[in-house]
Amino acid sequence: MNSVKLVLAGPVGVGKTTAIRSIADSEPVSTEMPLTDGAMGDKTTTTVAFDFATIVLDDGTPLMVYGLPGQEHFAFMRTIVLDGAIGVLLMLDAGATDIAGECEHWLGALRHEDPELAVVIGITHAEACPHFSLAPLRAVVRRLGQPIPIFTFDARQREQALHLVRALLLSSRIAH
């Protein structure tokens, strides 16, 4: 049976490693290292190459899930990790100062790698941001002319994270 590959991408601290841990069928491979500039709140480590885990889909298909590092100095990893991926779950933090700018930056970087890549946007930490609005993100998506589903979710909650994985699988080339 052929496997399927998808990638989680986004800035540092959005919960990519957490989401992978919540959906993995076994302990993920992780390249977490201590943050060189010190802790960011509760976050003391960061991904330096990629995270990796597998999930077996309901039909028995193995799903390989990779998490990209969020720092720009690891941008070279995008080409390597995105190779063969059917889509990307772009994760953004609702509390980011310029979430719309981050969204536009990451969508541009992903489109640079593969203009046909399916993308679903997942917003984390929305529960901690009572005034958060999807409107700026919807405006970015409309301006770029890309039909991209946007969800809020808790990366710690397996079913919520799997909901976004299902949306990505439905949006991807394998569904066409």
C-alpha cells in the first residue's frame, strides 16, 4: 500500500511538534534542541531539522507526517521535507502580532516550493486571545486568490488536529 506524506509548517512556537505528538500512532522522531536565545514563555526547545511520525488512516494507508522548523535560518529544509508531500497544514498563532503578515509570508514560501500544494490553515492558541478574528487571514487568502480552508484548533487535542488532517487530505491532489 502506498504511503501519503503531509507536512506541518509555520513559525516557531505555534504547536507543530505538539500537533504531531497528539496525532501520532507511536512516539514521534524529534530533533528538538534548546532555544539558543533563551525560553519563549514556556517554550524552551525548538525543532532544528524536522519532526516525523506516522499515522495509519482508516483505510489502512500509512500517513507520514513531517514538521518543518519555524526559524528562517532553517528555510533550506523546506525543499527537502516538502518533496513528495500532498499538502501542508500551515499553523499560525492567534496571538501573533502580525498574523496576517506571517500567513502571507508562509503561503508565499510554500507556493515558491510547489504552487500546486494543497494547504489548510490551522490557528492555535485562539482560546487565549478573546479578540482574535479570522477576518485578516480571510483577507490574505482572498487577495492571493487561493481557496484555503481556515480553522481554529487545539494542537494538544488529537481529534481536533485530525480534523485538520482530514480537511487537508480532502483538499489534496489525492482527492482529485
